[in-house]
Amino acid sequence: MDPFGLSPATIRSSLDELLTTTGPSPIKTPETLPGLGEAQEGGSAIPAFGEVLSGFLHQVDAAQHRSDAMVESLALGEPVDVHQVMLALGEASNALHLTLQVRGKVLEAYQEFMRLPI
């Protein structure tokens, strides 16, 4: 018995109970997975890479506009919490840096793909 009160028998019985209540999850092979744009089991479609990238860029743009509006409000003397302005600026800055990193990785992958022999 360890200090947490868990013995191997207790762990085994808990694991067995968990497996019997949830049942085994079916392993999906690539042939059984839905493709891009096809409906999943829940009825939603898997978005294409371009759609995901476009949504991400819209979020980055919204963060930039939100921080710009907060800075403008602060500069005009409107009652804006300085901490919230700084947080919005940090969020916009981090989003932009992440965008640049993703762009660099996508370009690296494209260049690597183009180097593959045919």
C-alpha cells in the first residue's frame, strides 16, 4: 500500500470498471475517417486547411483591431483600464508573432515538398 492508499488491486479494479462502463473505443483506420469537407459522425464537416488558416487570420485581425481601438480610447482620455489595454496589446502582439511562425513553417514545408524527387 502506498501513501495515497492505492494498491495494485485497487487500480486494476478501477481500470476494469472504467473499461466495462465505457466500452472499447473502435480504432479508426484511414479508410474509415471522413475526408475534408465530408460529414463526421456528429454531422459537422472537417474544415479544409485554407478555411482553418482563414479563420485564424480573421482572429488575429480582430485582436489587432481590438487593441488599436483600446489604445485610441486611452489616447482620447476615455475611461479605459490601462491593464486591459496592455493585455489587449500583448494578445495582439502574441497573435502576430504566432502568425509569423506559422507562415515560416508553412513555407519550410512547401520548400521541402518541392525538393522531393518525382
